Amino acid sequence: MHGAPSVTYPVGRSRFALGVIALAWLAGVAGLAAWRLQVAATPTQVLVAAAAILIPGFFAVHGWLRSAQGTLSWNGEGWEWATSAMGESGSPQAVFDAQRILLLRWHSPGVTRWLWLERHTHPALWADLRRAVYSRAPKP
């Protein structure tokens, strides 16, 4: 049996993740609006409820803006995560797979990263990437 082909895949900010953040935030805003229409809340209560939606939304978008960007490479024997500043060996673990979207937990010594990969980034390499993620690295 042959191993997965070598592949280098670009990783950027995930549009899917941003969509999930936006959908969750909009659900919170809709919930706040519905609550406000049904309850005679004081201005302080409304302010606290609004802060409970706005503050986590801010941190979610801030986290998305700081999300990992670089390249994920499989050379047939091991994995490497590289950015413009550094490169590190490690291993990915698939956590969520929706065929066109893949969430990986990247493990390297002392570091865990979350990487969202999307098919639209490089459709020609998507199948090779998926084969590599689900293949086992050869034992030394």
C-alpha cells in the first residue's frame, strides 16, 4: 500500500469560522431584542445584557483576526507547520470534518494550535491534503 502524497497546503483565516462567529453573535442580538420586547428591564439590565453579547463577540472576532496563517506540509514522513517567521514539526489531529472544511488540532512540542482548512483555498490539493491527514506517518 502506498502512503499519502506529499502536499503543502496554505492555511488562512477561515470564512466558515467567521460565519459561525457572526451567526452566534446575531443569535445573541436577536435574543437580546426579544428579551427587551418582553421584559420591562432597567437601563442597567439592558446594558449588562448588551455587554454580555458585545464583549464575547469582540473577543471572538479578535481571535479570528489573530488565527494561524501559514502552510501545512506533509513530506511523506512527517508534518511541518510554517509561517513567515518560523517552522515547526508536529502532527495534526482532525477534530471536525465537513468534507469541504477541516478543523485540525496541531500538536508540536509545547504548542497546540487550531487550524481551519477550507477546500476553496486550493481545490486541486484538497484530496491530497485529506489523504495525508488521515494517513499514518511511517514508523522510524
